Amino acid sequence: MRRIAGEAGLRAGMKLADFGCGVGTALASFAQVLGPEDHVTGIDISEAQLDVARQRLAAMGARDVRLLATRADQVPLPDHSFDFVYSRYLLIHLTDPMAAIREMLRVLKPGGVLFIDDGDLTTVYSDPPSAGDHFPRIFAALGEKRGVDYTLGRRLHRLLLEAGIQDLNVQIEQPGYLRGDIKRIMAWSVEETRPAVLAGGLHTEAEFDALVADMHRAVDDETILFVVPRMTRAWGRKPR
């Protein structure tokens, strides 16, 4: 991440905002690049996630990172206050992703860099076919129920062009794994949808529990390849 951000123009001394920073994985990396001063701001709606981010950042000595619990489309920060704005897997969870993009651009300085990573959750597959293939089906159905677009990554470039971003660059990534934590995270991600899946009538309790158990068995099978969601990485500059 740090290497790609550096290619996009991130430099020591810049002021950076991370929209949807979660538990601070990217923030920790950015803080190492930007230095010990108050140059990094993390924004997330979840106080619980920010608490984890605080602990992580404190453990690595990055104590000057500012964390704000707020909506991504209503950020209490002044106009034109950041050189670099970053976001990862945020827009697919929003019913109005353009509102968040406009807010990112509002706090970004003219000529500053907007850098967004987002995905298409329906592109997950396994080979040979396995219970892992429930992942895209569940998220496609949940997207319709929630009024969000879990395929947003495929049109991210169009959203940024519509927002007026200049010098747009795009990279596509979609790795696969035979073993390791990322396979397990995919099963956990499905497991976390349980309340929404049951509330939406997409599966019965017994059906869903059997599905999750089958996914974890597939995770443990190192002959089954899990291919993660295709991610679009896009960045460019706010017009001067």
C-alpha cells in the first residue's frame, strides 16, 4: 500500500485523511511515512473500530494521529485541509457513495490526490467449486436488500470522472489463496452477515449455519483456491 501511495504522490510532511479507516491498518502504515507530527486523520462511523485503531497506533508509537467518529458524508473538518485523501472498501457500503466522494473532495486541497480502493464482492469464486462460492451470492442478495452496490468497484473510475478527478489512474487486483488468514476472513465475512441474512429471509438459521460450516471446511482444504473480490484501485488529482 505504501509503495502504491508513494507512486500516487504521497510524501512525508503531507496531511492525509483516511475515510472509513476501520481498525487503522492503513493509518499505521501512513503514519510511518508522514512522520510524527499531526499529519494523519482517520474517519470512521464506528467507535468500536476506532478504539482498536487507537490501541494499534499507540502500540507503534503513532500518538499524533487524529481519529474522528463521524459519517463519511458529514465530516467536521475545514475545506481544503488535506493533501491526500484515502479510502478503502467504504463506498460499497453506502447508499449514496457520491455524497462521500464530494465530501472527500471538499476537504482535499486543489491539486491534492484522491486515492480510493473499492471492490466487486460478486467476483469471488473458488476452484474447484466449493462452499466458498456462497460468498458472492449472499452479498449480491444483501446488496439488493440494503440498497447498496456491492459491485461498485467495477464503475469506480466512472464515479471519479463524474466527480471531476483529473489524471485518473486505475489498477485492478484479484489474488487467490490456497491457505492463510485471508481465506478465513472470507468465511468470517459471511458469518458476520448472519443477522441480516436471517432478517431478510434469505436463509433459515439451519441453512445458514450449515453454509458457514461448509465454508470453514473449504477454508481448511488447501487444495481449494479462494479468489478474493476483484479490487479497483483508482487515484487522481482534484482540479486546481
